[in-house]
Amino acid sequence: MTTKTTTNDAVTIDNIITLCKSRGFVFPGSDIYDGLANTWDYGPLGVELKNHIKKLWWREFVTANENSVGLDGGILMNRNVWVASGHVSGFSDPLMDCKECQTRTRADKLIENNDANINADGWTNQALEDYINQHHLVCPNCGKFNWTPIRQFNLMFETHRGVTKDNADQIFLRPETAQSEYINFQNVQRSMRLKVPFGIGQIGKAFRNEITPGNFIFRTVEFEQMEHQFFCHANDSMAWYEKYKQKIWHFITKVLGVREENLRFHDHEKLVFYAKAACDMEYHFPFGWGELNGTHHRGVHDLTNHQNLSKKSMEYLDPITNEKYIPTVIESSQGVERLFLAILCDAYRTETLADGDTRVVLKLNPNLAPYQICVLPLQKKGLTETATKLYRELQQNFNVTYDDAGSIGKRYRRQDEIGTPLCITVDYDTLEDQSVTIRDRDTMEQVRVKLTDLNAKINELLTKSF
Ligand SMILES: [Zn+2]
């Protein structure tokens, strides 16, 4: 088939939300009870895509990364972990209530939304209030000007262990996963007999009680982090920082296949006092540039704080130089859901075909696609047995789905829309010549292949550059 297609890669967030809900990627959380703000459930195709992202990241940063091991820390930790990390005292948003309509607003965001040149991060409550009064910034919900004073609300979800509600029993759902690696630094180093430099990678859930609306799954109260903490000597730390910047660029562009023109690094001009360098990697979402990754040079801040509060040594004794020191930490951190969203936005295309027909196609890297292959009998009559047998065989080696409902054209479109790279059609000739047709998602070209050569041909097609 010759194809003359016009491709449009302009995508709106509504295109993605509609696709996600109708095709089983992402559903609104608690949907039948009218939802719960900023929560989402991942459907049958969403969980496959998520698992593929995590598997590829784990390989890149843990199993195939020199000097790296994995960890799966608990969500609940001793309260002192969050005292030492600074989250108990400092992890908060400046909020105020509108006395007219009772909605809550973040004071810093209200100012930044009024003037995009302002970064109100770190302003005192007094400075925020002064600005809001001077510029008469009204409630975005009702348009009135009648604010309560600004108060700081901690972003950690708080709960209590046991039956009493004493402060001593107060615990938190972790707002980030990284602290597990810091507090287990000695456990991991000793049990695995590791020498600095080495890294610990982890994938797990974290929770933040944010009120800022989220741009679909970009900002959610429950999310999954993939992060890697690398422990090294201060003298080599900037070289490792640069290496991890390059590593995340390689991972997102080459391993996941996100287009370079939609990505950029954004160096932090304003650094927290302990950091030597920090940058974000950003993706150009339909709603603007948004952070995907943070690569941070954290100095000795984290291990020192835990050493001070726990009174347990976080020092490392170099067996060759006999130098005793607290290692410097280079952090590489990303949210699974944000990468998920970037991948979908990046892969989404609408195409007008030569015959005037249109299709939506997700040009996903085959390693990410929920299904690599769809098996389709041309008709149910007389072909179901052969097609099902082939489907079962291919399942041994690939992620495969099966579709026999509706016209063949409609079935191809359904697979295009969920990003399945290859469709394999069983027809009446198959019964005679032991061959099937493979259709390529991107070119829509079809090739006839002997069943005996099928596995080799699939492997060849799935590894060509998409
Ligand atoms: Zn209001």
C-alpha cells in the first residue's frame, strides 16, 4: 500500500485525557463517587505503560548502572526521619481562605499568576500579604477581595499509629522516597561491601497534600517516584553531577524515545544553601514547560542531618587513603506519571491518509507500547482456531492482544490509537501457505511472512528505529 499522509503532532491535553479514559490508560480516581480531586487510577493499558517505564529506568539506573544497587523502603517511617530532613518544620505552602466563597488559594501562586516575571517562592508571609494588598489581588474563584491572613500548611499527609492521637504517635505518609536511601546508607554499604562511589536506586509511592490543581496527571497528591542517590567524594562530585545530567538526557531521548526538540535543561539560578548545583529537565507539555527530572548536587546535607539527629555515624572510611568523610550526594529524581504524560503527548499524532481518511496514532517506542503485537483473524469463520493458536504461541515471548470484533480497518485503527507497533493478520491463505501478514503501525505497510520465520521477523521489526 502506498501512503501519502499528512501528520499533525499538535496535541491538546483534552486529546490525551479523552484517549486515556476511553482506551483504558487512566481513569479519574473514585469515578463512581464523583471522584477525589487530583487522584487517578491506571487502567489495563496504563499499568502496562507504567511498568515498561519503570522496567527501563531500573535497568538504566540500577541493574545496568555501574556501582548501583536497588532498595525498596517503607512508606511509613519514624517521625524523626522527617524532623531531620526538615519536612516537619519547613515543607509547607502559604495558604489563605476567601471569606466570601470559602475557597483556599496559594498566596505565592496568586502573585505569580498575576505577574509571570515574579518568583514568590521563599517570600515571607508578610511580604506575600503586602504584595497582595498593594496590588489588590482578588479571589480567582469569586472575584472578591476578602482574605484571611496567610497561614503555612504542611504538605505531608499525617496519620497516627495505634489508638491514641498523641504527638508521639504521629507519623506521615512519605512526601518523597529519597530519605530511605540516606537512612540506609550504612546498611547498604556494609551488607553489600560497597566502596564509595556507589548509588542506590528506588521506585515507590510518595504523597503530598497539595491544593494546586494538577493539569491531569502532572501534579497529583499520590505519585510514584523513580530516584537514584549517588554517594561520592566531594572532589569528584561535580563530574558525577555532569554524568548524571547526561544519563537522564540519554534515558529520556534514547531509551524512551522522547523527541529532543520538546526537552530542555533548566539550571536553577537560586540554590538552597547546601546545594552546589541543581537543574531540572523540562518537557514542553500542551500547557507549557513542566519539570520531568531533577538532577541535584546535595552536598553532605542529608547524611549530616541524619547523623546529627540519630547520633549514628554516616561517615565512610576509605580503605585505601584512610580518609574518613561523609559522602556527597548526587540525586537524580523523576515522577513516573509525569514521564507517562510526556511520553503520551510526544507520541500522539493525527494523520490524514491518502484516501482522505484520518487516524490517531500513538508512535510509541515498541519497548513502551502496552502491546507489541495484535493478532487478528480476517474473519471469525474458519480462522479463529488458527489465530488463537498463534496468539497463545506469541504470548510466550511478546506482549500480545487479540481482536476479532468489527472490520479489519477499524481494528487496525484501534491498535494505532493505543500504539501497538505490529498487527498480524491470519487470513484464508494462511491455512494453505502457512504465512501471515504483518502490518507496520507507522508506515501501514504490509509484508507476508512464513510462520516459521515469524519470530525472527517480529524481532527485526520491533528493533528497527521507530
Ligand atoms: Zn472567593
